[in-house]
Amino acid sequence: MFGFMETPPIYPDQASKFAVEYDYLFWYMSAVVAVGGAAVYALLIYCCFRFAKSPANTRPQRILGSNKLEIIWTVIPLLFFLSFFVWGARVWDTAIGIPPEAARREYFVVGKQWMWKVQDPDGLRQINEITLEAGVPVKVTGTSEDVIHDFGIPAFRSKFDVVPGRYTAAWYEPTRPGTYHLFCDQYCGQGHSQMVGKVNVLSGADYQEWKNGTYRTPFVNAAAMAGKATTKGPLDGSPAWRGRLLFHKLQCNGCHFTQSPDDPTPPKAPSLENLWMTKRELSDGRTVTASDEYLRTAIRNPTEHVRSGWKAIMPAFHTGLATELDIIDLTAYIRSLKPGDLPYRNEKSPTPIGGAPKASQGNPNPPAGPDGGKK
Amino acid sequence: MVSTTTMRPDVPVEKLDYTPQTVPPPELTPEQARGRTHYLNADNTLLGWLLTVDHKRIGMMYLLGVTLFFVAGAIAVGLVRTNLITPTGAILELDQYNKAFTAHGTIMLFLFLIPVVPGVLGNFFVPMMIGAKDMAFPKLNLMSFYVWAFGALFFIYQLMVGGLDTGWTLYPPYSTKYSHTNVLYAGLGIFITGFSSILTGLNIIATVHKMRCPGMTWGRLPLFVWAMYATSVIQLLGTPVLAVTVVMAAVEKLFGIGIFDPTIGGDPVLFQHMFWFYSHPAVYIMILPGMGVINEVLTCFARKNIFGYAAVAWSSVGIAVVGFLVWGHHMFLAGQGYYLSMVFAFLTMLVAVPSAIKVFNWTATLYGGVITYQAPMIHALGFIVLFTVGGLTGLFLGTMGTDIHLHDTYFVIAHFHYTMVGGMMFAWQAGLHFWWPKMTGRMYSDFWSRLAAIVMIVGFALTFLPQFAVGYLGMPRRYPNYPPEFQIYNVMSTAAAYIQGIGFIMPAFYLTASLFFGKSAGNNPYRATGLEWQTHSPPDAHNFPATPRVYFGPYEYGVPDGLALVDKLDAQHAHANGTHTAKEGVTSGS
């Protein structure tokens, strides 16, 4: 209920080489500013208390000023401000000075209301998503089809306006694998806040798998917590992979879950691990085989067969909630569940990486075709 | 050099603990006060108000106008902040949100922050502070009010027929080609209110040059007048560029001639250059008058001469001049050239210095004072505390390297609210509370006014502190929907915004109540030195019973026995400040 009560982030991810350089300057300036501000506040507070009107303090002094002090508090701040300027110009120089090795791997970004189209050096296209290899510097060149947008990645401390009629560019050297925010930072109309996406940074091996179409989104399941089995999910873009996203989205793991050690709530519904094609007893005494058809009925009309020992509490997922294709995907996911694979209660699905690059594998965000793809 | 004895006031005055700039008139007896004719009740008819050329009445009409628009802008931001309670938008559709934040920005900037202090306090007190009967061009002054009101009508109309969704910055090609909202009406409103700003600036410059009373040298001008003078110069030179820019955008939108349209060879960044050429100096139009108010309030409640009169006065002029040359720091990321950005970043660091000088001088002014904490003083101290945060965080945005990550995030929102609201809004409150007794002749409730000041300051600080954090985390501005991990900061900000809102509602009650139930303020309830206090409250229709003659600088508080020490003080003052010229400071009339 109070999801936002979880520990809030206080420091943005630092996921590129430039982010480190940026943060040194940021913290230097923060320190100077904090000390300077604290000095002013300390003087202010001292004066406010020391010189408050009181029986002992009734006569103000007549002080007109001091040229010496004026010079001191002109020159000292100026020197610090100039140090900000010089260091800031150097950091800026790093940000816009695209190294030759980055220029060799050039991504193109086109902004339009309200989506990002990204094309990698090998011609692979993604929408609202850019997938990068950790440790490999890349250049990103951008332009816009309509209004001014801004391609901003906070974890890289990078941002540049994407201007119609111009090419603008930035470069990144991602350092830490992970998924980060991509924002449009320049107001561009109604869907400005929808013009967001993901930056996927993959380690070298994962990146190669992703390029080959054999990438599996890692996730933390009960088995992985116990230190056994895989932390890799189904093949990205496969029916089971989509089924897993649906399983979380439809909140199936509100009842069908693995009890986590720190959660006293027991499961409200039977485990689905190793379920497929096994014999199961029903509450009316029948024994059935958990075939695809059985699973479909169990989702569409759960009261038709209730497992013995469990209450008939599952809601019916009619076609408005889950289409036939969705059920095929869910069934594929249930088929794939090995012991330890069932998620914890209300555990969130890890953010999946894009989907397999080949459209034949059923990528839900199919790469744009040569004509510019879907709008 | 004329001997100092000729400067001596020839009217004996009672022992004072301060030295007014001129000889104060005697306090009125209650009978005299009751039957007195003053600017409020002389010709107190509707036409008498609507066609008045009295700068004080025009100031009061501005007060009514800007208060209404402040309420409108506050309602808009109430919607914005409430919507941000949840990551998916609590109450508004995307379009509605975009219109709400645009309404907040345009109304607060063009119809509140720019006119509020020049329109109300500048109109009312610049002539009084320099001992004049009115502005240099009283009819022009009335005209600039009506031009402003006429321009404001277009904003109201634009809101009524569906609003504007471009943000106050109106960047093309979004505003000229893609937005289907009322860009033209809003542009017309900006264009017309701009002329009001130009005319007011012109009037104040002429007034300060030509209308100063005998003895009111430039070195004896209250610093509020210096600040208003610097502001007027910016208004006069900057606003025409905004007008040109808006006309270009309108022509572009109507006829598609392609000045800003890259598809037919135009350049959208050209608009940004022209827009910020006005709009960066415009932030100084908004803050300089506020800084001027702070000088008056601090000196009075600390009973101190301002520390470094010349430094404070010239820092206003410095801000006005250098402030014209820093606009490019809004466009570091818009594809601006490296060396051009370097020049703008360098000048930005220079323009930060005069603001720092002012803060140091204000702090030093308190040293050795006898400080009392009435509402104006609490607001003024709030100004210093909050403006310091606003100024220091501005350094992060003016530095090229750090601007990359912080540009267009909530860090920017927090920064400029700390300067515009933490600065200007609190200066306005300080000024309004300081001069309210002079404007109305009534005192407001001491308790409620202090409480409101504290609620406002605390509420304000807590509203915008979380926004620095969420901005550094990367939350972009103008986002009705945002990633859920930013929610805690937005909830904190909204909660504090409600507290702040309560603070801002309170003066409406106790100030209005003071008009009916407040006790009589007397001529000079704060024992202040300025000329505007050396007359009755409310002032006569022509301000002073007789043309005042100024003998002293504006902030002679720390002097026991007041005028009794004329000779000694005058010698000291002449020595210390060098403000006495061979002409004995008489610059006009006699």
C-alpha cells in the first residue's frame, strides 16, 4: 500500500565513467557551498541572538562599512566561483570531447512526439530503449523529427537537447550493468512525461547473448536466494518470458508464491512448481493430469476443479483480463517452473531487458522496420 | 562650502533615538486625525479612483490586481502539486497538468513577480522616499496601470477559452507549430503587459533623476530607490527585446514564415537566445526590487546604518549591467558553441558576486544593532536565509559541467523558487508589512503577522528542499507522471506546499481585519528614518505637508539624541561617506 515508504534513493546511480568525474566536481562545489552557506548562517544566527534588543543591549553602534571587508568578501567568493568555472569547463570539455574509440561505435537517436527511436551501429533498432555494453565507449548522435526534445540519462549524468534541423551528440562509457532511466528533459507537449525509456547496460557476455538473441533476463528467485539453480529467466521474448511478466502483472503471486523466510504469510494457493503433466487430486475426489487444457480451465474458470486442501478463492480470469494468447504465455511459464522458481509474495518482476532482437521470437516491442517502424 | 549651520533644521524636535532624513511633522491629535483629508478619502468616488493620477492610489490598484493574480497562480500550482502526490498523476489528465503548470508560470511571472514590487511599492514609495509630490509623469503612470490591466485581460481570456500548454518559455517549434492552445492570446498578453513594464521603468528613471527634493543627493537615496532605478533600466532596455521576440513568434505561427522552423531553414535556438536575452535580466527585474526592500527593513529593525552603502548600491547596478550578458547559460545543452558557452559561464560567475556582496553586507548590518523581531524583520531574515540557498544552488546551474545533469530537472525548479519565492516573495511580504501602516494608517495584528511569517518560511523551505534531492536524482521538470521511487520526495513537497499555502492565506485575514479594527499606526510606528515616514499616515494627497529638505543619509539609526547632534553627525557623515558635495547635496528645486 505504501510502496513509497520503502527507503527512497538518495544518490543517483553512478553508471558511467563521466558520472564519476561529474560527481567529483559536484561534491567539491557542494562542499564549498555548504561551508560558505554555513558561515553566513552562523554569522546571521550569532548576530540575531547577540544583538537582539535586551536591557543590556539598547544602544546600536554606528558602523558605516569597511572597504577592507568589502574587498575580502568580493575576492574570496570570486576565487571560488572562478574555480567552479574552470573545473566546470574541464568537465564540460570531457562531456563534449568525443574520444575516437567512442566515435567508432555510433548510435543514432531520433526524438519525436513522444518516443525515442534508437539505432545501434549494427543497424539494430529499439524504441524507448537503448542497450549498451559495459566498458565500451559509444557516441550517441541525435536529432528530432518535430519539436525540441532532450535525451537525458541521469545515471550517466548526461543530457543533450535533440533539436530539429541539427545533429547534437554525446558519448558514454557505461561501467555498471543494470537498467537505468531514460528521460526526455525538454518539455515537448502532452506526452512529455511519457517520453521515457530504459537504458540497459549489459556485461560483455550478456551483451553478446543479447545480440545473438539468446539472452535471458536474470532475476532473483527463491532458488537463487538459496544459492542453487539459475538466476536466469526464460529466453527473452519467448512465450514463457512474457508469461512471467503477466504472472506478476496479473498479481498471480499474491496467492501462488514461495513463502519467503521473512514473511509470515503462508501461500493461499497451491504451488505451481513442477506442476505440468503431473497428477493432481481435486477436492471432489477426482484425480486429473495438469495438461495445458487443465491449466487453461483453471485460469478461465477456477471453480470447475478445486485442488483438495485449498479453498475456491481464485477469481475467474475472463477474456477481458487475459486473452487466449496471454493464457498460452502463462501456460508456457507454468510449464517452465522448476522448484525454487516461483516468486515470493507480491515480489515485483525485475525490469526485463527489451526483448529478443529477432522479431520471429515474438518481441513485444518489435524493432522498427526500414520504413521507420510503428508510430 | 556652505557652513553646516545653514543645514540645521530650524524646527525644534523632541529627543529621538534616530535621525530622520528631514524634520518630522508633529503627531496629530485624535481630533485632527479624525477630520483629516488624505489620499484615500479625498475624492473617494469610483471615478476618483479609476481616473486618479495619484501614484499612491495607482499603487493600491496594482495591489488589488497583483493579489488577484497571485491567488490565480496559487490555485494553478495547488493543482500541480496535488497531482504530483502519486506517480501516475492524482487528479489531472496530462493536458490539464501541462496547462496548470503553464498557467502557474505565466501568471506568477508576468502578472505577479514582475509588477508586484515596482507596481505597488515602487509606485507608492519611490516618490515619497525622494520627497516628491508624485511621479514625473503621473498620467503615464495611470496609463501603464491600464496597459497592464488590458494585457492581463488577454491572459484571463486565454485561460477561459482553454489555456496554454507551452510552459512560460514558449519554445518553438512546439509553440509555433505543434501546440493547439492559445499561444497567440498569451503572446498578446505578454506583449501588452511588457509595455506597461517599459512605461513604469521610464517613469521611475525620470522621477529619480528629476524629482528629488532639496538635499536628496544620489548618495542619500534610500537603497530601495537605487534598486528600483537599476530595475527600471533593465525593464527599459530588456522588455522591447521580449516584445520583438513575441511578435516574431506570432508572425511565425500565423504565417509560417520560418524564422524558427528548421524544416524551411529557420533556427529554433534563435528564439531561445532572444527569449533569454530578456528573460534572464527579467529575473533581476524580479529580485532587485526585493533586495531594495530588504535594505529598508533590515536597517530599521536592527537600528543600524546599512553596512557598505556604496557597495550595496553599486552591486545593484552591477547586477543590472552584467545580468544582461549571461543569458546563454540557459542554453548550454541546446547545441550552443563551446567558446560561447565559456563566455556565458564566466560572466555568470561574475554576476554571482554582487549578490554575494549584498548578503554579506546585510549580515554585517545586523552586527552591533539592537534587533527587534516584528513581522517585516522575520520576513527579511527569511529572505536572507532562503535567498542564500537560491543563490548558492544557482552556481551549480551556471557552471557548465554541473549544469549537464541538473538542467531541466527539479533542481532548477527548486533553485529558482528559492530565489523568486524565497527571495522576492518574502521581500514583498516584508515590504508589504513594513509599509502597510503607512499605506493604510492602521496596524495589523502583531501575533498573527509573526505567526504567518514563520509558517510561510518553514512551509516554503520544506516545499523546495526535497526538490533539490529529487532533481539531483534526475527527475525532469514538467512531468505529471514520474518513476515511483521519486514519490516520497513529491509527497513531502506537496505536504509542505499545503502548509505554505496556509501561511499565505493568513495575511488576507489579518491585513483586511486591520483596515476595520486595527489601531491607528501614527506617523512613524517603526521609528524609521526614511522620508516616506516623515509625514502623516495615510499620507496626504500630495504626500508631504511641505516640500521636505533632506539633511542626512537614509539610515541614521545608531545615533542617540537624534537631531540634537546635527553638527557632529553631519561632520562625521561627510567625512565617512563623502556624500556631502560643495553644493550641500541640493540637486533640484529649493
